[in-house]
Amino acid sequence: MIESILGWLTGAAPGGPAGSQDRLQLALTALLVEAADSDHHFDESERAVIRELLERRFKLSHCEVRALLAAGEREAGRAAELFHFTRVINERLSFEQRIELIEMLWEVAYADGVLDQYEDSLLRRVSGLIYVLDRERGMARQRVVEKLGLAGTI
């Protein structure tokens, strides 16, 4: 997996199914990192949420998650725009899976219990780029707020 991710970063990724899955994992991770860093405060609580989401979503080991998160951080740091990531998401995920991604992004945005205006803006942009309508984005947000026990505080 790590070799495939590094290959994708350098442009030498294989085109087969494993390479395609790695590109999806890296794109999703980079978007999660973008959400965490959109308020210019990417801390350990957000990293912990991302690690847990990646473990749960992709059923990866702790070591694989650490490597994927490090690669996602590097890729997000180099990216000038979101389209590169959202294109992979649109190619590979169903509508329901894209809504699941929006829920994951909300979980990262609310990792510190507060939604920053930049986090909200990023969620709006990503939702538009992956063709998730405002209504579905709002419903995903409500599910996450309830899941995190923040319903009475927002």
C-alpha cells in the first residue's frame, strides 16, 4: 500500500485495482486533512478523529493508517485546489458513499466541538464538487451533531 501511495504522489502509480483503491484512500485522506487544517489549527484531536475514521472506513492497521495520514498530509500541503481529490471521489464512490464522506468531514470539523467558518466553507465547496446537495449536506451534519452529542450546544 505504501509503495502505491508513494508512486501515486510521484506519478508512477499502477493503474490496476489496488492502485485505484490507494488513490481513493489518499484522496479521501487528503480531503479529511484539508477539513482539519481549513481553520489553520490542525491538532492532535483532529488527527485522532481522522485516524479512527480511516481505520473504520478502510479497515486498516494502525501502521497503515499512520502512513496513509502522513501521505495525506503531504498531498494536502502540496495541493493548490480540491478538484484533484474530488475527481477521484466522483469516479470511485456512489452517491451514498459520497454522503458518508461528507459525514466524515463533519466529524473532523467538529473534532474540537466548534465549527469554524472556514471549515463550514470547505464543506460547502467539497459538497458541491462531489455533487452532494445542500439538503443532504445539512442532513449529514445533523446526524454527526447528534452522534457527537453536540445537538444542544449548537
